[in-house]
Amino acid sequence: MGNRAEAQRLFAQAKHVADTDKTQLSVAYVLFASACAADPTWAEAQYFQGNNAGDLRWNETAIALYHRALECDPDSQLKARILTNLGWKLHTIGKLKEALQASRDAVEINQAIPAAWLNLSCIYGAMRNTARSVECGLKAKALAPDDPHVGMALSFAYLFDRQWQKGFAEFECRFRYRLHHFLHYPYPEWKGEEGHSVFLVYDQGLGDTLSFARFVEPAAKRCRYLHVCIQPELLHWFQVAFSHLSNVHIIPGAVQFPGDAEFWSTYVSLPYALGLTDREIEEAPPIRLPPVQPSGMWKVSDRKLHIGIAWAGSPLNENNYHRSIPLVRFLDLYRVPGIQLYSLQVDEHRKHLNDIGAGSLIPDLAHYIRGVSDTLSLVRQLDLVITCESALGHICGAANVETWVPYSYLGRDFRLGPSGEKPLWYKKHRVFNQGPDLQWEPVFDGIVEALRKRVRDK
């Protein structure tokens, strides 16, 4: 045993910094590390240093510290907390079997820890056992009914289990979880009341706005007036889609609250606000498409199959690290004679074309894109789109364009489900699943074989 008194002094100072000033987590880490050095046998210091490392996104370091804490013979309650956090961090880096064991060990010691059941819900969901994911999510909810972290886990457990009505109802907790600014709007959230003026805004990415826009018309029929705020890139498409609705006012990127609005809602909240059943959600048709403006001048001649690609999604998405794909993997597709790839990437990831010297192999179509309607026009002139799970897939889904998705084991989307077998709304999506090894090479081997058949059949 080391100097426990000195360790406790340093620990108290570290905890004060970590609890009161999140901008100083690195300082807190040094203090926690000093407490551990003063007494390497103190499990609580090792545990909190692991928590601090996790807050700094040093996941592997946090895992190692939790293992050290377990070596220090903690009492049963602290051991359960250590195992709970260890399970979460192992899940974060994709070590699902180890994460499952740690989380099971935690609930075996103490079944009253909501976070341990939350972990199990997420882990079983990643393992595509949606029934067990829901079961564990409900146990977490029973222990912590008002915890938005638990609510978020349960909402996705329901959605991946295709229980849409329950999932969207539970997903309303996202405003308490992270989107706190909605709670300060100058009017209440809309719950489907008839005859009112409603301010409809986006709270997720562009693809989600487009995906859930299918519920705008049913909402407009229930409202006296609907102020529809959208990402500016969607303006032309929405103007065409809702031109027949006289009580819909489209606002690109609103900067102020409409004075005559009485309620607010978001696109993703509409199935819940409208009280839709699972079947009504599944059968909701997409919004109408703007006319195609074909040019075709950008196509490479004498190719049998013209394929648009995108390899990275928005970095604002928590799953982007998992769902995005190294561009070099797409070069494997040129093992198939007769194909031509085109880049539909429109953000900073376009530079990867030059970074790997692939500009001549994959023409950059971003020069033709000023808004989503331009992307729509391009994909409707292609034979196929191959994209990571991102906004491009939602655009293709709304346009009923054939789309293949190299599908991350950890970066999944509830619309495609656990394995893509029964996608919600996107009938022409085909999924190529990544395995638990998190490797992309086998995924693209499968795509190559499918492309060879597609070229032979063309």
C-alpha cells in the first residue's frame, strides 16, 4: 500500500476539477494519475482515472485502467461500477464479446445498476439480437425511468426491432438527452392537436429531414398552417414536393421564430405526433420528385455500368467513425471490367481523391452539385450507387434508385435494420454486411462478385 492520505488529497482535487470544469479534463487526468502513483493499490483512484480517460476519448487507456482497478480488490459495489464502465468502453471499440462478459458480470453483482442494463441493451443490439436488446432496455428503464440516456438506448432497441411506434415515442427523450435548446422554444411541442399553426424544424441530419419529409403532408392536413424549416440544400426539392399545399410555408435555414406559430415539432417527431401505427409508418410514401435535368456529358464513354460512390458521412454523426470507409477500398471494384466509378462526395472528404491519386479513375461530380436536387438528377442517370450509410443513401431511397450499402457492423441505421434484410422505406437498397472483425476487405470482395454478375447480366 502506498501513501493513501496523499492519494486521497490529490484525488479530491482531481475530482473537483473534473466535476466543475469540463474544459480542464487534461488537468484532472494528471491529478488522478498522481493519486494513482501515490497509492497504486487504491481501486477508486484507478477507476476514476479510467473515467477521466474515457471522457478524453482515450478508450484503450480507460480500458487498461479499469483492468488495473479490478486488480486492486475493490469491494463488490465498486467492482460492479468498474465492470459496467469497462463493458461500455469495450463496446465502443468493437470488442463485443468482452463487453458482453463484463456487463453480465456487473449485473450479476448488482442488478440495480441502470447503466449496466443499458450496456447490455446496446451490446445485444450490436450483436443483432434485437429481442434481448429490448428486454435489457426495459430493465434499465424500470430502474431509471427519467434517465434520457436509458431512453435513447431503449428507443433504438425498439426501432431496430421494428417496433416503430414505441421507438419513436421513446426517441422523444433526445431533447432532454442532448438537444436542450428545443426545450427553450417560445411555444410547446406539438402533439398532433388539430387546427393550429406549427413550426416544423430539423433536429437531425439532411438525410433524416428528407427521409421523414414523407410525414409533412399528413401533418399539413391536421394543421391550420405549417412553417417548414429545412436545410437550404433541400429548397428546390421541397418547393416541388409541397407546391400543392397552400398552408405550407418553406423556410430555408430559419433564423427566427415565426410569430404566428403556436407549437413546434421536428421531422423525426412527426410519426409520434401524428399517432401513427407501425403499419402506417412503414407504408408512408416518399415525397414527390422534381423533374430530372439530364446532361450526361460527364459520363465516361464505352463503359457498361456507371456507378456513383460516396465513402464518408457527416462527422457530426456519432457513428461516422464506424460507417465511413477508406476510399482506397472502392478501387477494389475496378477488378470488374466494364465499370466506371463517379464520386458523389460533396464535403471536405473529396480531397481523398487526390490524396490517393484516384482523380483520373473516379471523376469528381461535386462540380455539378449545388443542391440536393442536382444530386438527385445525377443519381437518376446512373445505373447504381454504392455508398456508406449516409445522406446520399436517403436521397437514393427517396428517388427509388438502386443502392448498395457496405454496412458497418457498429455504424448501423434503424431504417436498414440489424442486417438490411427488411429496410424501412428503401426497397431498392441492398446491404453488404461487415463482420464482427470490423474489416472492409471481405465486404468489398462480396460487392465485386455481385458487380461481376451485374455486368454479365447487363
